[in-house]
Amino acid sequence: MLTLGIETSCDETALALYQPEHGIVAEVLHSQVEQHQAYGGVIPELAARDHAARLLPLLQQLLKQAGTRMQDVDGIAYTRGPGLAPALLTGACFAQTLAFIQNIPAIGVHHMEAHLLAPMLNAEQQPEFPLIALLVSGGHSMLVKAERPGGPYQIIGNTRDDAAGEAFDKTARLLGLPYPGGPALAELATRGNADRLALPLPMPAGLDFSFSGLKTAVRTLLMNMESPDDQNRADIAAAFQQQVVVTLVNKCRAAITQHRIPNLLIAGGVSANQLLRSKLAQLDCNVYLPELRYCTDNGSMVAYAGWLRLSHNQRTPNLDIKPRWPLDELQAV
Ligand code: KG4
Ligand code: ZN
């Protein structure tokens, strides 16, 4: 079943074709980062307008790359939520219209399930289930117990305030770095000393996360420095990154111990962070990571998640989008 995946939940327009026998056949992506940089964050209406303008040319590029035609596509998957409502609507309208014209099924995919399934695209090392998943993106930080690909998913830890990626973005902004802050802050941190300045370790009880206190501590630190020089900024970036990574690793260790599951999967934009990847690899369990290009938003993970659900006869018959959609409300396949 050749499945077209369409991702438009935020600021990437991304499409891919997945076929179970071959894996990902082709993928295309346009990032709107430069458009939103002037505002320091994503403007939903601008994002939607750009998705609408780019979807058709990107689809044509994708089909050309794959050497195939729309008539050969058997099903269409698109991101139904969670995400920015105007941006989600463009993908839903495009996908449902295309499915109607071609008379093929359409499925609205949960964006965080798509992230969770991204390591399944790794041909060498398929994740073993049940597993504990750490999902860390711009909008979410959570620990999830996954029985099998397609659910059921049980949320065992959640963010109480800022998501991990959001904390990176906001702290990067305090340090004068451009949006999106995660990669820029990680780059600055390579020139810093993580142990020179003291920042708190954000560790609420249980498996929940809280990162807003850490961000506030950075703001206080910066206010107390008259004019922070490059070395000060690099040291702050390194200390911040270290505290976030230590927190995430500690929570993962607690989750696999408490639930007696020796399989850990990490996904979402922050899973691209090299310090996090290297520290998690040292845990005493199986660790599954997406390839770097499948950490941040992409069409391939949507195509895969959609194929999984379409092959279990799930369909989305309408244009309803779900800007807020708790992962544990998702029907298992
Ligand atoms: O999954 P994603 O592409 O979009 C959402 O679903 O939100 O995640 C984007 C988030 C941003 O907050 C970005 O700053 C963060 O992932 N990010 C990183 C890195 N690369 C992306 N954070 C830390 N280190 C990175 N290398
Ligand atoms: Zn995402």
C-alpha cells in the first residue's frame, strides 16, 4: 500500500511516500523558519498561507522524485492534530480533497504518535515493544508507555509548564539567539563550561517535568550580569542544556525502573540534541532513537503512522481537525 504522508502542523510543509516493502520511497520538506524568524516564533496565519501555497508544488516534486503518479497512491495520511489550527486545516483540506478526487482512503494522524513511530523507519534496529517513550518537542514533553506500535498509549509523565523544546526556544531568545532556539543554543553550548555557573535542577516529584523555573533562573542570572560577554553566554547555554539533559535522563531512568520495561525510545525535535543522545545511550537498557532527519517534523513519520492505521482499516471521513488532542485519547489500532 503506497501511502502519501502530509505534515502541516507547525512551520514545516513536508510530504513523503511510504511503502512497506521499500520503506520511504521519496520525501520533500520546506521549512518556514526564515519567514518566522523576524517574529521570534511561529505566526499561525503566516504558516497556513505558506502551507497552502506550497502543498501542490511539493506534491508534484515528490511524485517526480519517486517516479510515480497520483493514480499509484493507495491512501493519504495527514496530521490531524495536535498543532496550530490554521496550519492543520490546510493539510486536512488538501489531503481530504485529494483522497476524494482519487477515490482512496484518508486518515488523520496524531502528530505525537507519528513522532513516536519515527524510529520504526530505521531499517537496522527496529524498536522492541512494550516500551517507554520520551517525547520531547516544541509543544510537548511526556513519558508514554506504549504496548505496541499503534497503541494503546498511557501517559505516565507530563509537562507541568513549558515543554522541553519550548524551554530551549525561550532560553535561546533570552541569550539573543534566533528562532528556533534549540539547535542554536546547543551550538553555543559547545563553546561553554557547563559547570561554572549554578542553575537549578528542575525535578518535580514523580515522572512529571517542569522547565519554567530553569528558564527564570537563566533570566535572573543574565539580569545580574551587567553586560554578559560571549563566554558568559556560552557558559549559560552549556549549563542550561546540561540541566535539561540530566533531568530528562533521570526521568527516563526512573520510568524504565518503575515500569520494569527495558526498552526506551526517544523522539521529537529535542531528540536531535547530541548531548541528550549520548547520555541516554549510556543507560542500562535498549535505547531507540530516530535518524536525525526524523527527529524534527517531517512527512515520513506521518506517512508511516498513516500506513499503519490505514492497514488496520482505520479512516477519517471528515475535515475535523484536533488542535488539542491528548495522546491517550487515541484509539488503538
Ligand atoms: O518536533 P518538532 O520539530 O516540532 C514540534 O512538534 O514542536 O520540535 C521542534 C523543537 C523546537 O523547540 C526546537 O528548538 C527543538 O525541537 N530542537 C532542539 C534541537 N533541534 C530541535 N532542541 C535541542 N537541541 C536540538 N539539537
Ligand atoms: Zn513535531
